[in-house]
Amino acid sequence: MTLHLSFAVWLPLAFGVAGLLAPPRLAPKLALAGTLLVLGYAIAYVIDFDSANAGLQHVTDEIWIGELGIHYKLALDGLNLFLVLLTAILWFFCTLWASFGAWEKPRLFYFHLALAQTSVLGALLAQDLALFVVFFDLMLVPFFFLTGIWGGAKRVHATMKLVIYTLVGSLLMLTAAIATGVLAATGEDGLSFAFSDLAQRTIESSTQNWLFLAFAAAFLVKMPAFPFHGWMPDGYKAMPLPVLALFSAVLSKVAAYGFLRICLPLFPDASEHFQTLMLLIALFSILYGSAMAFTTTHARLILGYSSIAQLGFIVLGIFALNSQGAQGAMLQAFNHGLVVAPAFFIVALLSARADGSEDIRDMGGLGMRAPVLATFFLIVTFATLAMPGSSNFVGEFLILLGVFQTKLAIALIASTGVVLAAVYALRLYIRTMHNRTGPRVESRELSLRDGLVLVPLVLAILAIAVYPQFALQRSEPTVTSIVPSALEEKAAAAPLPEASP
Amino acid sequence: MSSVELFAWLTLLLPLAGTIVVALAGRRLSGRGAGYVATGAMTLSFASAVGALLALQGLHHEERQVRAVAWDYASTVGIDAQISLLVDPLSVFMILVVAGVSTLIHLYSIAYLDSDRGYVRFFAFLNFFVFSMLLLVLAGNFLLLIVGWAFVGAASYMLISFWYRRTTATNAGIKAFVINVIGDVGLVLGTFFIVRHTGSLDFLETFEGIKSDFSPNDADLVAGCVLLLVGAFAKSAQVPLHTWLPDAMEGPTPVSALIHAATMVTAGVYLIARMHPLFELAPTAADVGAVIGCLTLLIAGTIAIAVTDLKRVIAYSTMSQIGYMIMAVSAGAYAAGLFHLMTHAFFKALLFMAAGSVIAAMAGQQNLDRMGGFKRSLPFTYGCMVIGGLALAGIPPFSGFFSKDEILLLIGDRGGWYWILYVAGYVGAFLTGIYTFRMIFRAFWGDSVPEALELEEGHMHHPDVHSNPANGEIEDTEVGFPGPEHHIAEREPAMKIAMGTLALLAIVGGLLQIPKVTHVIDHFLEPTFAESALYERDPSDGLISFGLILGTIVGLAGIAIAYVVWVRKPGMAARVRARLRPLHGLFANKWYFDELIGVLVVRPAQWFGSFAQQTFERVFVNGVLVGGATGLVRVGSSAVRAAQTGFLRYYAAMLVVGMVGLTMYFLLLS
Amino acid sequence: MDIGWYLAVSALIFTIGAAGVLTRRSPLVVLLCLELMLNAGNLALIAFARMHGNADGQIFAIVVMVVAACEVTVGLGLIVAMHRRKLPIDVDELRELQG
């Protein structure tokens, strides 16, 4: 069985189409089978990965549109390996979660889920700028339908808001992508959109600036980062929970990945020029997101605002513009996704025990007859607040260390974000599981079916907590090659501590 | 793997194994089974600690710093964190104290919490706590230390909120946790300042290269050490990060005994002792530590005289005694500070255990105003309390006398402005005598309260309605609230054994370090502090004798004052309170620290949060940005829509106009 | 004869047809004028075919006539359908397909 990357990308869609044609009862099973196969592929890729190689592995390179220099190029390297694994893991478990419920028009529902997985994998594995933009914009389409058709109250309004806002950013990105390809092709070599080609060509500094801003706009809206997060509250309230878990856990990481894959290597001067601005946006995301998280009472929004804060940390790490920050950001991207999906699952469980309400004022004392649920929820809570001992802490440690070396003041202020995270995460836990039982609350233990989704995810969280080196080791060569190479002149002067003997 | 490493890993991992076994099998273990399993794990862990001690002593003097490595934790981009333990005299000293006292407290808890519906959960958490504390003191690099530090904080939170249906308990839990996280952040930032120069997170490597990486009182080193102190102060409840400790008394009494007296709060002392090469090279930071330690011991002492909750008196006394220890290790009196850590663990755990017995007799009530005359009905408890009290007040020949005395001796020996700390230390000892025996006299002497009378007749007091002693809310006895039965030492052999052992240790512990006679601890810890400039000290005989005599007098004077005020002349306390009303108010309100923090930190944070919710989110983000983006799109699309009139003739006309225009364009162009 | 005369006639007929399409309100008359425009085009095609001496223009004119016939069929069918549904037979009144 070949490990060709195209299989991993197109398998979900194939199973999704098969599900469209099969009888409705089979649709969830086909979708699950597809995600399980992709999970197998992802694990195989991780096992097969050569940690010492900083370059691209498992490369697939075909000319797609020759006249425009667009390649169909997919490859794995340290940057996207663990994001691919994250996608595979979460899609399998969230599809399993979705299969517990009965959806209207199930074949269409699972088809859209599958299409979403294909586009995300495509965006992560694409090594060509045009291909990346295609997949990135394609990612939005299935979520448009998933939210608009199967969402909760006010879903149409929320969907429109989400889609328009995201598309504005994507439009800017498309323009910038075309411009990048065209402006970079000023030499004897023809037009090409492949990353490896673009990275070797230089674009004039002032042009880089607006190109960078356009890409940044698209990515910041997707994450979302303050102050571009206006679509988040309504969007998060309207999406069905399994879909929301995937959206929050995975799609935001594609945006973070986009910064490291595109903005830093292709626009190094602009990255440096806008470093302070991006760090400030990240800092405000952390502080604002945390402040909103500990004053909101809607359980989904607590997680949503907490995600804004966590993504703020990731952007902070990326724009520290050194290898510590970037490594921390990559690890944190994997961690946050792995932690936020079970968190949303737990919100679903909590709301099922609180008469359907997702407001924490209606909850309380849910832990009374549910010690197993309480334990797992506590583990997820501790991981969310990045308690030392969790892999999230290692990520934050590296991020803060990276920022500390370049902008001390920002690092100091950002560390208050760590304290705020403790406040909002523990507040959520205490208000739902502890204190007196709420009026409409019926405390019951985790069912075996729920355990099938929650237990493996929590075990994965514990596994990476004990051995984060597993991920760090594999991303290190690629990350260190991207970040120092983006700042060749500065690297010599940067006060990086020497590796110990 | 050498035997030292093996014993160290066993000591560390046995409590973790205990947690897992109790958590998974707990339901199947009937009655007190979970308690026995957990205590068994602890006993084995203590035995391994003793094994580690023997193995370590079997090595040569210079070799007594052993690294035990498991695997790479985060070795990437310049940092080199592994799962590694550092086994040296300091860590072995700590694991002996921690494992030993924890075993006794586990034994006590087997009986004390019987009938609580959360029995199994308690022992799982308690074992996990011990694992975390052992991880903290055995950690061999900064990152693992921070992990252990945080785990201890988490375990503390889980145990403070043990009766989780009480809002008072959950509020106390989150307060403790958040302040602990502030300490964690301090540790992380401190580590950054230090690793920036040293390039390594490993302790031994950092310490070896310290003199070449930093000049004395280097700004980065001072900043790093001060931030480490922030961590130490948060964990050890020193001013101003101490407000969580009194509230932490919401947890069951064994928790208070273990975590908030004997082990967790001593972590700050351990930290400074471990980091002594850094602190000796940054004397400014060390001085900060000494001053805060001194301030804390005084402030806590004054508060302890005024508060009326039995456990809170003991809690503030802990704060005060830790002030002594922090002052000691900051001033370079490492062995003295750690010796006091050990003796304090003995007598403070004993005091808490005795207090637990009294509170059980009072069916959960902790207010001193409601207690009295238990001398007759709780003789064993009373005896333990007196022993603990005498040790705490520093009366010879109890252990507390020798340890506290040695600290003050070496502080005085430093000279210079340290004399102020010396005097403050004796003032604190005077206050200690007063508040300790105030507590004992009020609870045990005088007329018997109803609960004591019931007990004298042979049965324990059972309230008809269970309620939260702090705020009077009605409760039940299901999981999440305390169980229906309470247990006193007189009726439980397990409790008697634990308390008896500690009483014995509180009496004879001082023998380990009598000035000019025995130097067991000094010699034992020597390998760790070999490079220290402040370790070897030789105070004058005159100072030694003066200190011994002064200590005795001051302690006895305190007890005498307490006797006079609360026994001889019962109305005097009220009169003094009335005369010094503002001063009493200051003490009873804990120097208004909670209020201060509320104004400076909590209210601005809440204001920021509600500002974000109410104003910013609605007006700016939704109104301007989202509204702006969607508005733009809407305006644009309505502009374009204006062209779709629906009139056929209009379309035709546009066609014609366009065509004519195009034709003219090309005609003119050619 | 000079081809210009034929082209002038063609242009004149085309303009009359265009004016009719733009100003008349009855769809039937609009179709008629449309026919006029098409036939004006045919005339121009044939004139040029004659000028160049080959049959290309004439063939194309026949193609145009075919297309015109099809389009008239559809158009008249639409008018019959409108009449059947009792809709006003007035181009200005029928404007539901607006933005």
C-alpha cells in the first residue's frame, strides 16, 4: 500500500461521494471508514517520517496549469506533519461523535464533513501557492452548508456573517497570491507558484508589505484574532457541536500554518517590518480573549474566546521570529486542537445533563454522580489552562521564551495571559461540575458510547504531555530552517542560547 | 541504574502507583480499604526514601550528587529539558520529611475521614499530592521543577475543594490555584532570565557555570532571582501572596496538616535552598527574601492573635514560621532553615491533627468562641496539643526551640542590618507564645461547652441539621459535603499512633542539632552546599548562650501573658480589644490584604471584562468591524443591483450603448 | 453598383429596427423590429458576398435566417404563454426579474 499523499487528501471525498450514493443508514459508517483510513495513513506518515530531514518528504509534483506555472504539488515536512495527524485524529473522533446523533439529510451531512476534511488536508499538504489558496477557500464551502442547514437558532444570519467576513479576507489573499506569483517571476524563469521556487525569488520590500498584510488579513480573520473576531460569537452559537469542534480545532490551525508556510519564508522583510504590529495583535487577542472568557456565561463562547486567546499565543510564537517561538507555536497548534475538541464534546455532555441549556448559570453540581466525567473534564481543563505537566505548557514555555528574547515587555505582559487562562478555565469547571446542583440539572455518569470518543482523546493528551519531545523532534529541522533563513542578517546577532553539550 | 537512582525512582513513583490503583479499584475496596492501600503505598515510598538515604551515604562525599535520567522531555532549539532527577543530600532530606510526615497523615486520615462519601477520591488525591511534592523536590532541572510546582498547586486545589458542593470551598480552591499560577509564571519568567545566560535548564550544569555566566548582582540574575522569589512567596504564603492560605482551611483537616503546614508551603524554602548558588551571587535578591520573610513572620503573628477560627490561627502560625525559614535560607543559614522545616513539619502537623480531633468533637465547628473545657474530655488530644504548642513556642527541650534558635543565631551572626531581623525574630517568638497558648487555653481550659459536656458523658455531639460552619448554609451528607460521622483521636487507634509518633518526634527532634553538641544536619547537607560561601559558620559562644536564654525567656513570657489574659482574668481580653479597637481591627481583618488585592487586581480585571463584554464587543467589534465589512458588501451589492432594473428595454438600450461605445473606441483607435 | 448604397440601406433598416426595439412596448412589435435588424444584417452580408465574389456571405445569411426563425418561434411561444396566463402584453409591465 503506497503512502502517496494524494490518497490521504482525496480518500475522504471519495468516501463522501460514495456516501451520497449509498442508502442513508450507511452514510455515517462510510464516513467513519474514510476517516479511519486517513487516520491510518496519518499514523503511517508519522512513523515513516525522517526526523533529521529538514526538507520535503513524500513529494508529489505534477504540472497542473502549465501556462500559469501552477503545480499540483503535495509534500510533508516538519511543519504540517503533526497538523495532518491532528486533522486525521479529530475528524475520526468527531465523525464518530456526529454518528451518535440523527441528522436530517444524513448523506449530505457526511458528504460535507468529508469534503471539509479533503480541503483541510489539501491546504495543509499543498506546496503550491495557488493550490493552497484553492483548498483554503474550498474549506469554507462545506462549513457554509453545515452551519446553514444543520445549525441552531439564527443560523442563516450567523452563516452569512461568517462567510462574508472570511471571504473578504480570502479575496485579499487571492489578489495577493496572484500578485506574488506574477511579481516574483521577473527573472528568466517562467511564472511559478510552487513554494520552493517562490522562496528562492525575492520580491521588493515595499511590495512585500502589502502582500503580507493581505495574507495576514485572511489568516487573522480565520483564526480569529482580535479585532477580527466579530463573526465568532454568532458563528459558534449556530454551528452544530461536532462541526464546531472541527472548525475551532483544525481550521484555525491552517491559518497559523499559513503564516509559517507562506508569510515568513516568502515575505521575510515584511515579517520583520510588521513584527511589532503582529505581536501587539497577538497580545491583545490573549488579553481580550481571556477577559471575555471569564465574563461570558455561554459555555461555547467561553471556549470560543479561550481559543482566541490560545491562538493569540500561537501568533505570538510565530512572530517572535526565532526558532524557539516557532517551535512553541507548532507544538501549541497541535496541542490546542487536541484539547479543544474534547472540550466541546464535554460541553455537549454537560448541556445534555442540564436540560439542553448551554449557559453555565443553569449548571452546577454536575460532578456529583459522575466522577469519571469529572476526572476527564479536570484533565482537559488543566490542559486548556496550560498547566505545567501538560504539553500545552511546553508550547507556551517555548513561545514565551522566544518572545522574551526579542521583545521583553510583550513577553511579560503576555504571561499575565497564563494567569487569566487559569481563571477562566477553572471557572468553567467549577461553575459546571461543583457547587450546588442547578435547578434543571440531572447529574449522570459518562456512558460507554461517550467514553469511546472522550477516552482516546484524553489518553492522547496525556501521551503527548508525558513525551512532547515526540512532536518537537520531528518539527525541529524544518522550523529551524524556515525561521533563521527568513532573517539571515539578524540570525548572527540574535541572542539565542547555545545548545547544551 | 545505581541503587540511589533506583530508590529515588521508587520513592517518586510509588505514590503515583497508589493514586492509580486507588482511583481504578477504589470502588471495589470496602470500608477503609482505599485508605490502607494508599497508606501502604506511602509506607513503601518512605522505606524507599530511607533506602535512598542509606545508598547516598554509602557514596563518597564528592559523589553525593546523582542524576537519574529517564527520557528527553523537551530537548530542542537550545533548551535541554529531560525527565531527570537530582538526588543529593538536600533532596533526600526533603523526601524523608515529606514521605515520612505524609505517611503519618495518611494513617490519621484513614480514621478521620471514614464515613465521608468521597473517601476513595480523597486518598487518590492525597497520594497524587505526595507524588507531586516528591517530583518537585527531586526534579533535576528547571522545567521539571516547574511541573512539580504546578502539580502540587493542582493537588492543593483539588483537596481544598474536596467538599465541592460548598461554595466557600470552591471559592477558596480557585483563589489558591490562581495565586499559585501567579507563582508559576514568576518561576517561568525567572527561568528565562537565568537561562538566557547559562544556556542550560539542568541544575547541576547551571550551578557549575554560574560564576562565569554572571557577574555579582548582575541585573538579569537579580531579576531572575526576584521572579523565583515571587514563585516561592506564592507557594509559601508569604506577604503579599499569602491570602490563599487562610481560605485554604476549607479543606479537610488532614489536608491542612499535610499540604498547608508540613509540605507544600515549604516548597519555597526548598527552592531558595536549592538555588543558593544563584542567590549568593545576587545578594540583592537574597536580601529581598530575608526582608519579606521577616515582614511575614511579624504580620502573621499579629493576625494570629486576633482571629477566632482554630484552624486559621494555626494557618497564620504556619505563615509566620515559614517566614522564619525563608528568612533563614535567604540569609545563608541553609541548614538551620531546613532543620526548622523539619521540626515545624512535626509539630505543626501534630497541632493540625489535634485541632482536627477537637473540631470533630465540635461536629465540624471551628470557632474558638464556641469552644472550651475540652481538657477533661479529650486528654490525649490535649496532651498532643500542648506538646505541639510548646515546640512551636520554642520552649526547651522541645525541637522547635533548637531550630528556631539556630536560625536567629545565624542571622544575628551575619551582622550589619541583619540585627533588625534578629530582633524581629524574637518579637515574633514572643507573639508565637501568646497566640499558641491563647488557642490552647481557649479551647481546652475554662468551662466546658455543651459539646464537651456531652463528650464527658461518653457520646459525641451530633447536630440535627448539618450546616456549613462558615456561612450556616444547610447541607446533607452525600458526596461533596462532609460525612455524617466525626472521629476523635481518643477513639481511633490509627489517629493515636500518627499523633503519638509526631509528638515523640516533636520532643526529641531537636537532638539532631544542638549548638556546639550535635551537627547531624549540618554534616548531612554539606555536599549540597559545598560551594556556598555562607554555609560554614562559627558564631561566638556568647551569642549562642545569649540566644538560648533569650529564646526561652521570650517563649515563656508569651505563654505567661496568654495565661494571664485568657485564664486568670477572663474579662481582660475584651477590655484590651475595646481599648485598642483600630489595632485589633487591623489584625482581625488580616491587615486588609484581601481588600487591597480586590481593589488593585480583581476589580480592574472584572472591569476590563465587563468593558469588553458590554461596550467594546458591541460597539466596536460588531458595530464597526463586522458591521463595516458586511455594510461595505451590502452597499457595493446594492450599487451593482441598481443595474438590474428588470426593464427589458433598459437592457436593450444598455446593449446598444455598449456596442456603440466599443465600436467608436476601436474606430477612433485605428 | 457601389457597395456603399447597399450598406446605407442596410444601416438604415438596422437603425429603424433598433429604434423600434428600444421604443415599442408590445413584444410582438419588438420581435418584428428584431426581424428587421436581422434582415438588415443579412442584406449587408449578401452585398459583401457579391463584392468579394464568393458564396461565404450568402451561406452565412442562410444561417442567420435559421437562427432568426428559431428565435421568432420561441418569442411567439412566449407571447402566447403570456396571453394564456392573462399577463399584460407589455414589456414595461413584466419586470419581476429584477435585483
